[in-house]
Amino acid sequence: MYRPTSLRTKSLTSRPRRTVLKTGGALLLSIFAPAVSQAAQIMAVRVWPAEDYTRVTLENDTNLKTSHFIVKDPERLVVDIEGIDLNPALKGLVAKIASNDPYIKQVRVGQNRPNVVRLVFDLKEEVKPQVFMLAPVGTYQHRLIFDLYPVNPPDLIARLIEKGDWMDKPPPLLDPQPAPKLRQPEPPVARTEPKEEKLPQMTRMITIALDPGHGGEDPGAVGRSGSREKDVVLAIAKRLKAKIEEQPNMRVMLTRDGDYFVPLHVRVQKARKVQADLFVSIHADAWVEPTANGSSVFALSERGASSAAARWLASKENSADLIGGVNLKGQDRQLASVLLDLSTTAQINDSLKLAKAVLSEIGGINRLHKRQVEQAGFAVLKAPDIPSILVETAFISNPEEEAKLTDDTYQDQMAEAMATGIRKYFSKNPPLARSRMM
């Protein structure tokens, strides 16, 4: 992944300079006006197209002042950026817009007036733009973000149905949940008692939300050989999706199916919108020492982490929004804080059952970092009504395990182990019967 260098053009405003000039034996004192500050420098541009939204990132060496407006017929977003001049990195934005971008046809870049660059995004449909700055964090300098959201966002259930390979499989199976028994009748009297009736079983799909961690601006942990967590876990999630959907009564929703950033609370919201029965977040661990190894499974804790390492890991994962880049001015932030405080004891109990089933299976293909399920306050596990776990597939910071994580065979084995654990969980804990859409 591209990492901008630490080069920074320092903006300086010098004090008034005094220069003494000799002319014919006379001394002339000349006072010059303050030097003009140098323009900010665009260090890198990145584009992250997705069905949810398209993000454009301009990384620069200082905070920028911007203004933007929408132009109709045809749809365009116009952005003016003050204090910069055109440079090769900024001009390169034009070539980074792919023809299959869901929302941007093309972008035009030009010097609108001195120290002001204008970007014109020609759009494929009406969008709700969010334009905001992100302060430096990690290896990133200042970032100017353009998030282009559709005015009419796609329906998640409709999208799930449209993409479902399971539609071509046999009809859904009956849930393994036995039908409730009626109360036994009283001893017979002079009249004939009616026979006991059996209630029909419920037939419905089981929906599982798979959450590949990180994405887009947030690469996650990076191994010594350059492997990125966001790529590894997406590959495993896609393999797991295929294995789960081999079951005729199971379907999968991926919180992201490409390389783009999804805020933590949006991952939870997506799972709830499709009425998911399970939520499985997939990661690849990292530690300060390269010798750390093994796989782990985590559930939520409301009473503190089960170990110092679990606490550290939860803190690191919960900071993903800072690196990935959440618009703190967005109204969704208040909703997120409410949603993430709604976790329940029942959810945690079911999550622990699921976590134990999955941990038992992945222990057959890799060493376990801890032989028991761990718990910590992971924000992404706080759906109040969905059993949720976080699986650390291996330590990408360990060179030996990094090699495993990028190996097709290991990815397939890990996916198979998780799929088996999920099936075993449902065999003992049938999902609640409820009306749901096909």
C-alpha cells in the first residue's frame, strides 16, 4: 500500500527583512514586505469506489479551506480548494476515476484563480456529498475527504437477494427447532377429547453477516512482507461466504465486498437491517513482538476485558474509525453512540456459545493463542440482538503466520473451520422463528 513520505513543505511567513545597500558611499536601509507563504502541497490522491459510496482522498501537508456546491442538469459537484496550486499528484486524480465507478463519470481539475484549484466531478446520479478534513493520524498527514453518497441508497435486503447464489439452490430447509408441545389433556371424562395437534415448523432463511475488518484508507495491520490485513480478511470472508451458502437454508451478507472503508457502527447497522442471525468479524492480529502467534476468538464484554492483551486489541480495533476516516460532523455519530450502548446479557451469552463452537474448530488447523474465548469491549460486536464474535485468524505480524494467511490452502482451511463451527452452533441453538423476506 502506498505510504506518503514524511516530506512536508513548511509554510513560513518571515519577519520584515532589513537589507543594507551601499551606493556611492551612502547607506540605504531597505525594508521589504513579509514573504508570501508557500502554497500547500498535495502529496497523494486516492479513490475508493463502492456500491455504498465513493470516497476521494487528497493527502496534503496542511489543513485546507474548501467550499463546494452542486450543479444540476447534468449533475456535477464543484469543489474549490484554497491555498494550493496544481501539481502532478493532483492532476493524477483524473486518471484514477475508473469507468465502473458507481457515482463518478469523470473529474476535471484546473487552476480556477491564483492559489485556488477547482475540481468538477461529473456524476452518474444525484448524490449527497460530505466534504471534510481529517487530522494527521498514523502514517497519514492531513486528508481532505470527499464522500459521495447516493440520494437514494440501495436497499440492503434487495441487494442481498440480487447477489445471492443460494437462489439457484433447493428450497430452504425446515429449521431444526422442534415444534412446541401442547399441554397434556386432563384424564378423559364421559366425552371424547380432541387429539393433540402439532404446530407446523417455521421455514425461513438463516442470514449471517460476515464483516471483513478494515478496508480503504485503513489497511489494518501490515506484515513484514507487506501483506495487508484488509486484503487477507476479505479473501477469507469470501471463501467463508461460499462455504456457508453451500447450505440451502443459509445466506451471507458481507459488510464490505471490496476495498473500501466502512465505519464500525455502519457495519453493525448493516447486519441489523438485513435481520442477521449471526455477526462474524474477521481480522488478522498484530503484536509488537513478531514471535506472537496463534488464532483467537472474542466475544463482547460489558465488565472489562478478560486479559490485558484483549483490552489492547479492542482499543486498537476501536480506533479503526480514526484511521479509516469518519466524518465527525455527521449526524450518524449520535445514532452510533446510542446503538453501541444497547448490548444485552442474552446477546453475550449466545455470542459465547458461538465463539466456543468456532474456537474448537479453528484449533484444529492452527495453534490457539488462548485456549478459551476472550472478551473485551469491541465496538463492532455491540449489536443488541445479534450473537456476535470477532475471529483473529492468525498474527500477520508473525512472518510464519503471515505466509499462512496469504496461502490459498490455509485461507480455505480457516474458512472451512469457521463454517463448521457456525453449523454446529445452529444445530444446538436454532435461530428464533420470525417473519423475514426472501
